Amino acid sequence: MKPQLLIAAPSSGSGKTTFTMGLLRTLGRRRLTVQPFKCGPDYIDTKFHSVASGEESVNLDTWFSSNSHIRDLYARYGATAAVCIVEGAMGLFDGYDRSRGSAAEIAGLLDIPVVLVVGAKSTAYSVAALLHGMKSFDPTLRIAGVIFNRVASDRHKLLLAQAAEDAGIRCFGFLPREEGLEVPSRHLGLTLAAERQMEAWIARAAQIVEQNVDIDALLAACNAEFPQPEHSEPSTKGVMRIAVARDAAFNFIYRENIARLEQLGRVTFFSPLAGDKLPETELLYLPGGYPELFAEQLAAGEALKEQIKVYAEKGGRILAECGGMIYLTEAITGIPGGPYAMCGVLPLETTMEGARLHLGYRTVRLQNGPEFRGHEFHYSRITNPAAISSAAVQYDARGEQVTTPLYRYKNTIAGYTHLYWGETDIMELWK
């Protein structure tokens, strides 16, 4: 038995991320080891979790994974923690297909209690109807209670408490309306200035949560039996040498992807921004991130760029996703001071000019048969996408074909889609 809960909300913008960060930090101050998880494909909120808790967060996504894999991830990563906290995405029942892929689906799969965070600005007793609807829509969900956010006064608290009581849902606390407690931009990159801003926000969120939430009651209400892993870890590891770029420019990484790479062999992390040399490797992984924020520094790293180009020309295996792909192109333009020369492995050019959001789940079907799942999230675009033909066809969550390409040059495979291979052999890409 241990406290475990999923933090959800009726909609985005209700305050669940602020509450999650504050609770993670508050429990850490109590010297409780907390394992954070994140519903869905978001690789930015997981960075927030890690800063707040000191533990690397894990994505739980039913588009990427089978139900048994989700349960196994939760049991394996949460086994040694004193508390497990899952942050939902969007509204409780919002998924890629009705409630499929939603926080509610994850809570049901794991059979853990749900704590709702409800934004109470400009409403009062009417939230009774909202809470009743959330509770009765899926009676199999265990809604342990509610936290009200943006509460204006003692009178406001009274009305909200009455609403929760009449809806049959326990109230654990009231977070006051406070200016300046907005979530820092998720697109600042992990720069020193961004980390300082994030740290100040988390510290303030923790103070507010500690002062206004009955944490002991919340943990007691969410105490539940913890599951056992469904699958045992392989007892042997491979001998492959694997290099992974990881720094402020390249950090959109799923934790389980790295765990699977570690089963293939020895993983060595290196930093292009720090001027590191390319490690001896048989597989180079360049994850997504913010190369556009560090384009000048990346462009100045001539030695590493040349090492990567030589490695690619000799047929070395490279997987480059989104920002990693941008790093392999000829140049990035559309930013102050540009263009900035990149590695030049791919005869493509990237621009931030006229940038708009490209977003969604992707099924990637390669020409040689293997199929992967992933997520596309970027603002940049390739100015000459037809310079290389696509090595795969991609589809969205509805099964409709999208124009997103996956490029292949020799053994370099690159594209905008962030792949998840927790249940898949990533080496299938090169077969």
C-alpha cells in the first residue's frame, strides 16, 4: 500500500500543472521519494516534474503503448517510491478518440484514485453540477476529491465547499487567486535563466500548496495497493556502443527509450553545446529540443559537425528527431543573425520564418515493413522537403495520411516525428 494519485482537471488551464509541481516539491521537503508520471506524449512537462521532484518523470501513453506496457512502466518505475503522482493532460476525459488516450483511461488502467483541480474563477456553487457530472460520467473511476484553484475569498471558499459536499466529493483545499503564478513558458529551453524562473515558480507553488491543502488527508485518501511489474527485465545486455546528445539544445527524450537503448549496450551522453567530441559509437541518437535557440553555438562547433558528417558518410547509424534532424540539415534560417550552418548531412534547409504549430500522433510505416508510433510537435519547417524522398508514410490518429516525411540518407534516418520504442526494437529501422 502506498499513496498514488492521478491529478486531472475538467479542462486545460485549470491549474493542474501548478498544483502538481507544488505537491511534488512539498512531498520532497517531507523527505518522501516521489515518482512522477505524465499522461500523454509531452516531453516538456516531464522536465518540470524532474526539477520539482528530483526524479526523472515517465510518460504513460496509450497511443504509444499496449495496456500491459503502461501497467508495467508504472509498476517498475514506481516500485521504490513512497508516493506515485501522475499528471493528466488536457481535461480528464479528453483523448485522441473520445476518451481513448485520456487521463481517465490511464487512471482506469492503473486503478488509482483521481484528484480533480477545478478552476473556480467566476463561478461558485455551479461547480456542484460540474463535479456531479465528472463523478457520474464514468462511475468506475475513483475520484478521491477536489482542489479548488483561483479562490477569491472566504465567502467563495464556503460556496465551493458546499458545492463539493452536495456533489459527494471531498474537498482537500483551496488555492488562492494569485498573480504571477502562471506556468513559465514551455518553450524557453533549459537555459540557466529558464531554470531559475522555473525554480522560483515551483518554490512559490509549493508554499501555496503547503499552506492551503490538507496534504495528510489527501495522501490518506489516495492510499492504494501498488501493483507488481507484469514483465521481468532482461538479465543480459548487449555490447553496442550508443551515443546520445543531451543538453539544453537536445532534451526531448522519453525515459523508457533510453532504458531500451541501455538494454542494447553502453549509452554515452554528450553535449554539442559544451563542445564535446563525438563518442565512439555504433548508433548516434540526436533527440529533439531547441536548436533554434542555440543555433549560433551549434554552428560554431565545427569539429563536432565534421565528425558527425564523416560518421554519416561512412554509413554510421543515426536517428535524428525534430531538433536533431534540424542539426543535420545544411542550415537553419528565419532567426536573428541567421542563416546558421548546421552539419550538412542532409541536403535540406530549415526555417523558423512563418512558423506554425504542427501537432499530433503519428503512425510511421517504413517502406521495408516495420511500423513505429510517435508524436509530431514543432513550429519550424523544411524549405525544400522534396530534396530527399520520404522513406515512410505517416498517418494521424484517425488513420488519415499526413505529409510529414521521414528521410533516409545511407544509414541516417531523420524526421520531425518523435518515436517511442518502449515495446519495439529500434534497430528495426535499419533492417
